[in-house]
Amino acid sequence: MPILGYGDVTIQVTKLDKSKGILCLKDVAFYMDFNTNLVSFHLLRKRGYFWDNKGNNNLLVRKDDTILY
């Protein structure tokens, strides 16, 4: 698949208290026709974050299990 570009992306996220926040993803690859978003678990862990998707969760958490988003 040809990568059309690389860059940083900001995404508006909803926190557990329903307030809005901003998540900044660095050095992402852009491909026009890809049907989904991919996140590297390895790169998240390297920065001290973990994607908690157990059960109905879809959370980004820190090493100490506090919820980021």
C-alpha cells in the first residue's frame, strides 16, 4: 500500500466525565483507502500507555492504570 504522507494528527476524544479532550498522535502514516485506523501497541507501551479493551472498555490508560481517555 502506498503511504501518501506522514505527520501529526490531533483527535478530539470524550473523557469518562463526558468532557472533551485532545489526543495528539505523532508520526502517523496516511493511506487514502484504508478502512480502519491502526495503533501500535508497542509504541504505546514504549511511551507508558496501554489500550484497555477488555470487556466493553475502550480506554487509553497509564502504567498505573489511571485513565487518560
